[in-house]
Amino acid sequence: MDIGFTEEQGLLRETARKFLDAECDNRFVREQMATAEAVTDTFWRQLAEQGWLGIIYPEECGGSGLGLVDLVVLMEEMGRRVTPGPFFSTVLLGGAAIAEAGSPAQRREWLPRIAAGDAKAALAWTEPALRWDAAGIALPAREAGAGFTLSGGKLFVGDAHLADILIIAARTRDGSTMEDGVSLFLVPKDTPGLSVTVMPTIDETRKLCAVQLDNVALPASALLGEKHQGWAPLSRVIIRATVALCGEMCGGAQQVLDMTVEYAKLRVAFGKPIGSYQGVKHQAADMLVALENAKSLTYYAAWAVDQDENEAPMAVAMAKAATSDMARKVAGTGIQLHGGIGMTWEHDLQLYFKRAKASEVAFGDATWHRERVARLFNP
């Protein structure tokens, strides 16, 4: 594996950093936190103009056709600025599910609109049991005439209140395994019986929602992919989104480390910068080592998924386990080394800590993924 980045990936990183530094400073982030949308129409259009809303979609569907390593480069820069809004839920979950499982007609209908910034999407698969595997999908989809009827609830659905189309994972039969019998459905936002409620969350830069379906009637054309076989494409979407989230967490942690080191150089205590004290140096070094380890695992996981390596599932689980722990610890240590000011609302560290805590549990926390690694070692 070549862990170096290409010239194009370096240019993507440079372009993303310049754009986000100019258009997504922490003042803008704080302003969006106070709104229901957490994003402005202008900013969303700018993301589309950069080509990022279609970065991983095929070129024939209006996208750029780039790989997961390229996406990780972009997500690092987005994490560095705590980029608010439904980018993750629309591009990496809802839209990605359509790209992965949709028919040619479904992909042509939705992906160009998403890439152009004209539509948003959300993926609803987690339920009150909050399992990240197929066993967590219990919402029934019953065949009714030529279509289906869905009744039940989904929780922690990212930005569902903004979505023009929701992808709902439901169970169409009790198969021999938990993976068998999962189907995916396209549900437009104005479908009768569909209701969305925004939930209170620790990270207000992204909204999580509860989705309720009350005898929602869908035509046969709403089925996304093959009936009963929805878990395979859904799992591929989740794997790629997990790696992208790891990249974003690494970017946020890098910014926390940079802020902390700079503060340690300027903050004077007992006549010397606090960065000259061994206790501070050791903690900063621990932050760096944990971050570099998480980056290496994330880059390798992205490469393994792009190359369709057999060890990709284990690489992703290892990356998420390490990055979940790292992001929380780095953000917490950054606050500690800043002292009292790090605990204030006025300081930007709270933005990174909240994002780190929310991302720590998304797609499974470190414990979940360590158990997954153990199962993959001993199938």
C-alpha cells in the first residue's frame, strides 16, 4: 500500500482548506447551530459548486467519481472546521444508498439533483434498540396489493427534517439470518403517514430526528434494490460512511491539537510558557501519537475499501475503534490543557468536543468495533 497522497489529493486538500477557512469559520458554525437547518442555502450551493455534493457518485450521475481515500481527504478538512449541515446525511448516507442500491432510473432521478444541491436525502435504519447491524432492523414492511405498507419508528436519523427523500430500511420477511429479509424503500418527504421530529442532541451542528411511519403506503416502484436483499448494499454504505466519519474525526482532532499547542506556547504561568513544562509536553505528545495512529488506520481502511480487500471490514472496525477513543481523548485533553477558558461557551473547543462525543458513538463506539474485530478474528 502506498500511503502517500497523489498530487490531485493534495490539491483537493488545499482547495478545501482555503474554501472552508473563508466560508465556514467558527462564527458561521455558531450561527448555524442556532437554526433548525444548520446550513444556509448559499453555503449548500457553494458546496455543490465545489463538486463535493457528488464527490463519490458516478460521473454519469453528475458526480466526480472519486474514491474513498479522496473523500477522507475532504472529510478531514470538513472536520477541521466542524462543518455544519446535512452534508454527511445527504451525500454519504441517503444519496450513497441510492447510488449503491438504486436502479438506473432511480439513480438518474435523484443523484444529479443531490450533486447539484437541488435535493437532500437521509438514511433511516437505526431503531430504539440502537443496534448498528441487521438485527437492529425490525420495522415491518408488509406487501399490500402491488405495493407495501410500512408502520413503525426510526431514531437518530440524520437531518431527516431537511430531506426531500428518505431511504427507509425495513424488514420484509423473517429470513434464515438477520441479514436476509431487509429491504430498502424510497419515501418522499410529503408521503401521507410520514412524520419527522427533531431530537435534542449534544452536537447542534447536525440534527438527529425521530421518524414515524403510520401505515405509509408505497408503490412497488419505491423499492430500492432487490426485495429482501437490502442489507448487502446498506452495509457497504455504512462501511464507507464509517471510514469517512473517521477521517472527519481525525481532522477535528488535528485542529484541537494545533489550537492546544499554540495556546501552550502563548500561555505563561510562573514566568514561562506552559508548553515548556514536562507535564504539558507529555500530554501533547500523547495527543499526537493517538492522532497519528488513528490517521494511519483510517487511511489504510479507506484504501482497503477502495481496493475491495478481504480485510477491509476488519480494517474499518479497527479504524473506528481507535478513532472513537482518540477523538474523545484529544478533545478532552485539549480542554484540560487550556484550563478554565477551555470550559467556557465562548471558546471554540466546546464545538470540537461535542462533535467528537457525537461521532464517538455514531456507527458503533469503540467497544462495539473491538467486539467486531474479535468476531472477525474468530468467525
